[in-house]
Amino acid sequence: MSELVFEGTTYEVPPGNTVLEALEVAGVTIPSSCRSGVCQSCLLRAVEGTPPATAQAGLRDTLRQQGYFLACCCKPDGSLEVVRPNDAGLRHRARVARVRSLNATVAELTLECDAAFEYRPGQFANIALTCGTVRSYSLASVPTEDPHLHMHIARMPGGIVSGWVHDSAKEGDFVDLLGPHGNCFYTVGNFGQTLVLAGTGTGLAPLYGIARDALRHGHTGDIHLFHGSIRQEGLYLVEELRALSHTHSNLHYYPCVLEGPADAQTHVGALDAHVTSTLSTLRGSRVFLCGHPDFVKMMQKKTFLLGAAMKDIFADSFLPAKTVTA
């Protein structure tokens, strides 16, 4: 049994349990969402004791060195005294500038944030509401082109944050942002390399940012952007992407729907099959995969088999929020 000190109170962490689980059993609420170490919303900082390395996987070196760890992955093997990260410069106040509809189920949330929020297009940030609910959303904006942050948010049945965005959020409202996080973004170098971007649903958000960021940096290699939905009405930013591909001859946009009818420029069929039939080889390519976890997992395997090196395959699975069950 490990001893955990949090906000002046001592708790016990049974063997095999995480810090997050121990706090929840004690009735203590901290932000959490995915419960698998991806969203990083349950970040805490150890001021006494050393968290296990597994609880710091995926964190920036600067955070690990300061004792930050993920509560959902931390099964302590000794005593820990921990604090919240509120004073760590990781939480930013953001103001709602606009909410606009992109299609019947997806809204674009535009946020004004302080200058200290530095990010790369394609990374994600966690929105924290005053009720304590935290959810992760990718950044579709490009800092040098867009004065504000843009997120694409799909309405989820019973979703607290998505429901707020679609039904209640208005200009002037404030939220907290935690992050940014993630390594699914464009890095400068090898400008002639082929880029393959494929995503489902709001997986377009990070891909839209990555593609524009690559073009902004003068990427000369072909950029293939595949976006899939079940039906035509689920696609969005279609005209914007078609216009962008007309402006940049190396950008190729492939809208794809699983079910017809669809317009003449939209492929009907499975997105994974469309990618593999369009591109015969991915040897030497850089790949970005975003959206539904099943699609991302499947495409990681398929793009590897088509020749992409594992080090050149970047993925961002949109995991659903998990709730605690008795």
C-alpha cells in the first residue's frame, strides 16, 4: 500500500491501483477524460517522491524533469506528495470569439488565447469547463495565418463539452485550456517528401492544420489529403479544400463517403481502400492518421505494409471519454 498526500490530506493507494483511481474512491475530483494516458488532462506534479517512468511516458522532457506525471497511468511504488498543475503555466484562459456550423453535426469553435499558448497545427488541447469536465480537441488553426485557435467539435450524444459548444457557447464566454499536447504535426525538413494525410470525421481538424502548415513552409512534395465520412453531408470544408488544391498544385484532396449518393468529385467506398488504391506505394512518405481509433489502427498497419517507415507514421486516435463505473 502506497501513501499519497494530495492537498494536505493523506490517502492510500492499493497495489495495482492508479493515483486517479485512489483519488476517485476517496471522492476527490481531478480533471480526466481518456484514462489511458493520451489526453494528458489528469496531469499532476510530484513535489515529494518519484513517479514511475510509465506515468511520465509521452510527456515533454521539461515536464518530466519537474516531476509531472499522468494520474491515470501512475501506479506508485512508494510514497508521493502531489499537487495540481494550475500554477505550472500549462493552463491558459481562453475567450470564445465565435461558434459557427461546419455541417449539421460539426461546429468550429474559435478561441482567443493569451500569447503564451504556443502550439503546432495538428496538436490538441484540453478544454476544461467550470463544472470540471475536460475534453480533448485538435487544433486546425495555423498560428502565423490564424489570429485565434480553431477546433472542430462534433456533437456527441450526451456530450457535456460538445453540447455546450453546440447549444450554449457564445461570444465572450471563457474556458480554460490545458496543453498543447501531441506529436502529430508537420516538422520542417525534407521538403520534397510525399505527405499522406488521412482522417475520418473531425479527424480533418488536425490534417487541415498540418496541410496548411506544410504549404506555408514551402513544402514541394505531393500532399495527399483523404477525408472520409459515412455520407456526403458529413463532409465539411469541401469548397475550402478544393480551392486550396487549385491554388497549390502539389495538394491533392480526396473526399470519400461510405454511402452514396455523392457528387461527381467524391469517391464512394471505404476510405482505407481508397487510400491504398490511389497510392500504390508509400515508401519514403510521411503519414498522418487521425480520427476513429479503429480506422487509425487499421491504417497504421496498411500504410506500413505499403512501405512507410514506422518512424514516419504519426497518429492521433480520437478516443471517447471514459466514465467511472461502480
